[in-house]
Amino acid sequence: MQMTRSGFLQLCMFILTILIGTQNSWATRCLEGSKSPTNFNINSATNTTHTTNVGTIRVTNSNQAANTLLWQSAVYTTTFTCYDDYATNGTERAYLWLDDATKTLAQAFRSTNLIIGVRYNGTDYPIDSLTDYKVDTGYIAISGRNRDSTARNNCALIGRSSGYCSDPRTITVSYSLFIKSRGSGNNYTGSAQTYQAFQLDGVGARNANGNFQEKISNVAVTYIDCVTSLNTQNVDLGSYYTYQDVGPILRRTPFTINVTTTGKNCAAYPFAGKFTSTQAYDTDTITPSETGMKNVVGIKVYEAGSTQPIALDSTFDFGSSNGSTLTKNFEAGVFFLAKPSTAGQFSSTLNYEVYFK
């Protein structure tokens, strides 16, 4: 009889441990917005969802190399307040739990030549795994405290009549979504589907009561037979004098970018372009690397005839191919950021890329 009683007690303790562990894993409930100024019933709170509609993206022969960026959303910035809805009075961090619990998005794209993912804090996280993966936001979602009156008030705030609840935390999260080439796989043929990209939640698991979800929908792909060949070009910007004024554009030098296009669909769609540089001075200015010239000479690039400089790392209209050539005229404007103290040559490198809109 003693052995039977002991076994029964051990079994009860084991079950109790499982229930507590499960409850802790659901402790965090993150609602969009600032902390509520008045008491409310968190069980009746509405979970918010943001859905990004992608539409049609164009994939060509030249952008199917692995890890090539095909599409990226705007950067979304959202404020949330996270509450201890299971009265654990523990501390948890906030995570982006990728995909849904059944990995619907990963399974839909695993055999295709596309990868969908989330960009957070400058790092890309592909949604391609059939096991759970969570991205640490770096923020504390709920903060445990002493079992005191404030902990009881935290529970009362969310409609809990008993227990001790963690301090709620308000966090602001910024992220974007992307689609990249896998480098292999079948062409994607889906269209009007909606997939969950992530759920904002605590450390243990997705909260059974729900939380904020980011979704992506209507991914459609047009596959295009066209290869672009980019050329390196040198542009002579001329000579300048140290006595010239600081600030205004001293001279605008015209130059042309010619891109060779090969394929049967090259003339079917317009192109977009983008300039980047490792020698950026600000959002639309590059500067030489030479000593005495760096941060002294500035160069801005304009579309021919335009008074507005082209921003770096942003897309602009590049026109259409005639079937074999894509041509765009620009002007490089040189000005002094500061008065030059020495004479000499200077050079700057501007990278460009073109792709179908």
C-alpha cells in the first residue's frame, strides 16, 4: 500500500510540473499600442494582424542566383505592450516566432526557387525550416517582480482577480519582409494565398490566446527570359580650383550608362535602377577616399536635366530596353563640402544595378 501511495504522489507531482511548464510558455500577451491606462479584461482583447500584399514580382535569368534579393517591403515600425496574462510573475523576452505552428509558409515554398523571410536589426532570417525558430528582438516583454501590491495591481489591470503578475513592458519593433532567390527549385505557381510570417510572443511558445501576427499575401511571379550585362565606366569630372565657392554645384558632367540586354522578354517590361557606394557622405552624396579630398569634395548624381539628386540605395526609373540595349543619361555634379587645403586628383566609386520593376 505504501508503494502504491508513493507512486500515485509521484505521478501527481509529475503532471503538476507539466501544467506549470506549459502555463509559463504562454505567459506573454503582446497587444498593439501603449500600456492601458485603465483596467481591462485581457481575455476579450483583440489580437491585431498586419498583412503585406506583395503582388507580382519579376524573376529573370540574371537574378536567380542564390540569395539574390527580388522584393522587399517597407520597414514597418509598431509599438506593443506585453502583459503577463497567465500570472507567472516571471521575466520573458520578446521574440518573432517565424511561420505558423504547422509551418505552412515553409512547406509552400520549400520546393520552389523562392525564399520568403524577415529582416530584423540588419539580419535576414529565411522562413524555410520545418522546426520552430524564433528571433530574439532584444527587448524584455514582461519583467518579474516581488510578490507585492504592484504585482497584484498588474493582475488587476488585465482583469485577473488573484495572483501576482509581471510588470508589463512597452516595446517598439521595426522589421521588413523580403523575397530572395533560392538558386534552385521549381518555379512558384501559387497566387492568392496568405501566409503567416511571424507571431510576436514570449520565450516558451506561441500564446494559445493569440498575439500580433505579420502576414504576407498574394505573392505572384512572372518569370522573364532576359539577361543584363553591366559595364564598368570611368567618368572624367574635370579640374577645379581651391578658390571656388563651398556649397554650390561647380559643374555637372554628363555621362551615359549602357546596359546590354539579351533574351526574348527584355523589351516587355520597364527597368528600375539603384546606386550604392561605400564612399557615401550622406544620403545623396559620395566623397573621394584620398587624403585631403575625403569629406572635402562631394559628388551628386542627377538624371539628365533634373535638379533633384538621386538618393543612394533607393530605386528610380531606368527606362525600357529596345530589346538589346538599355540606355540612361545622367549628370555628375561636383561641389566643395569644405575649402580644399591641398591640390591633387580624386576618385570615387559609384555602384549601380538594374532590374525589372
